[in-house]
Amino acid sequence: MSAPPPTVPSVLLPELIGFVPQFLLDDIINIANDATRQTVDAMEAFLERRDAARTDPVDDWKSTEELEKGLNSFQTLLESHVDIAFDFFEAWSLRNIFAVPADLPVVAPHQKGLNLEQPEGREAELIDEIKELRKKLEAHRKLRRLYTRAVRASAAQLARSRRRLEKLSFLRAPQLQALIEMPNEFQAMYNSVSVLPPMDASHTAIEPVAVPEPGKRQWETNKTGYLNWAVEQLMQRAKEQAKGEGVFSEGSSAVGAATAAAYSVASAQDVKALLELTAPESNFKRFVEVGRVVLLKSGPHAGHIAVIAEIIDHNRAIVDGPTTGVPRQSFPYRHLSLTPLALTKLPRGAGSGVIQKQLEKEATVERWNKSSWAQKRAAIEKRRSLNDFERFAVMLAKKARRDTVRKSVAKASA
């Protein structure tokens, strides 16, 4: 059996014949199905009229039920035969009626005016032209993207410029005129001062003011700072006492009376001298202060040292040990031991990085490890970690040492 000849693809058929073949076949099948339903409906109406016109009805026979069953069977059989017949009709039509041979000289509408007999070189030229057009199209798209990006950047720059202009809007205020006229007033003031006689240098000497160290209060710096703080407290109490007695009132006389009441206690120099003479020598050498190195006595980091970074109140302080494994935390004083070591010039509230640099600069951890306190604690920890055999060896060593000492003492006293 020979193969069927090649035909035109079904996609081109609607363009050649002006309509879709499948739609035409579907319309024919739908008309046949409608005719089948109309035939069944007409037969049902005829049988119902005939049953109603019968003169000899049968009591045991249900005519309505029999009619429905018979009509349903007839409709099913008829539709089945119609479907089978029109399926064959559809397949036969697509293979014979709507099958256009491929060698038939038919020109499709979209091929009118085309010269398909072109040399091979022309096809290569067309491909190159298509590539060039694609490059131009891509360049146009890229230019459009750059243009959109430039528009957005310009809009953002315009918004920033407007915000800056709003910030400089105060230059339009009328108060600016007063600032413009100030240089003239300064010039007049300078001319007035320049004609004054020169001042004596001895009268212009300024007594240096003691500035407290950063991170410490005035009474924590040194003895002089404590005395100055005490004098200020006494002067303040004297002023409050004078105010309570009604000395303060409006006018310059009230100020003079308040000053006299304040100095009635004593002058500042007298109070300083009195405090220096009467202040007993303190026995405490270690104080809770910023930069003091402390030993933790409890908690998961017991036995480690840390630095007081900030004083919270009379019960707690913030400690930090960036080089000893102690995290920054609040710690009560009752679980701390003050060591003789302290970081100099450590500001209050210093961070872990600043504390670490200061510890490394002053070699605080190395100094602590070399101290007798740390060595004694290391010996105790080592003794606690011994097992039974090592403790027995230590006992024998102590016994041998006692024997040696006893023999040496007996020999020296003989």
C-alpha cells in the first residue's frame, strides 16, 4: 500500500479557502444532532396524542412509563448511529475534500507579490540585514534604559537640591539684616578699644584651674579636688542658711548680704587649711573607681579579673574583661575583690575596645599573673586538681622536707 501524497498543512487551509474547515464540519454535525432531537420530540408528541385517543385502555398497562422507556432507547440508538456516521464523515472530509495537494500551483494571499526565486547570496544578505536590525533594536532599548535611569537620577538630584534650598531658607529671614550690620559695629568697638592705654601684665595673669581627670568626679581625683568640693558644699549650705533667715531679697543689697552670710563661716582658704590639718590619714589604698582591676569571687567567671568600666550606684558597677573572657555586665560589689592594679586615664563608660587597648598597653594581665596573689591562687587551684596518687606524693614530699629541716636544726643547735 503506497503512502498518501503530501498535502498542504492544515494551518494554511483557512487562508486558502477563507474559512476553517473544522468549524464547517462542526456546524453540520450540530444541525444533524438538532434534527435528531426534533424528530424524537415529534415522535413523543405523536405517541402521547395517540395514547390519549385510545378507546380500549388497559388497566395493567402504564402507557406513560412505557413511552418514556421506548423513546429513551430510540433516542440513544439514533444518536449513537448519527455520531458514528458523522465521525466517519468528518474524517473522510478532512482527508479528501479539504486536502489540498502540495504540488498544486496555489498562491496564498500572504505570498502574493513575493519573488521566491532568489539567488543564494541574496538570502545571506537578508540574514545580515536582519541581524543589523536586531542590533539597532537592542541599541535602541539600551538607550531607552539609560534615558530612564538618567531621568530618575535627575529627579533624585532635583529633590536633594530642593531639600537643601529649604534648609537655607533661613537666609531670607529679616534677622539676617542684623547680622550683616554687625561687622560695622565690631569695627567701631575695635576703634574705641584701640585708643585705651595698655594693661599691666601682672593684672591679667589668670590662675590655672584644676581640671578633673576624665571619667572621675571632682572629689575622686585627688586631695585638692576633695577640698574644693568640700568648700563648695560649705558655701552652698551657708547660702541656704542665709536664704532661710530671709537675708535674700531683690536688689544689690540682698546679694551683698548673701555674700556676707556665706563668708561668715570662713574664707575659702581658711576652710582648705582647716580641712588639710584636721583630715585624718586614710588607711584605705584601694577604692571603687573607674579603671580599678577587680577579681570576681562568684558566678561562671569566678577567679577571673575584670575592669570597672562604669559605676552604677553604691551597690553595683559595670565590669568588663575583654582579654580575660569576662563579658561586659553589671556586678555587685559584695562579689568583687579590689586588686592593687588600676588602669590610668580610663574614661567613664569606655567600651570593650578601649579597655582592651589600655590593658595591652599597661600589660595589666601580665602584672596580675606575676603578683603573689595570683600565684597563690594558681597554687591553690593546682592543689585542688590533684588526684589521690598526686596527693600521696605531696604528703611524702612534705614528710621528707620536715625530716630534713629537723635534722638541719638539730645539727645546728648541737
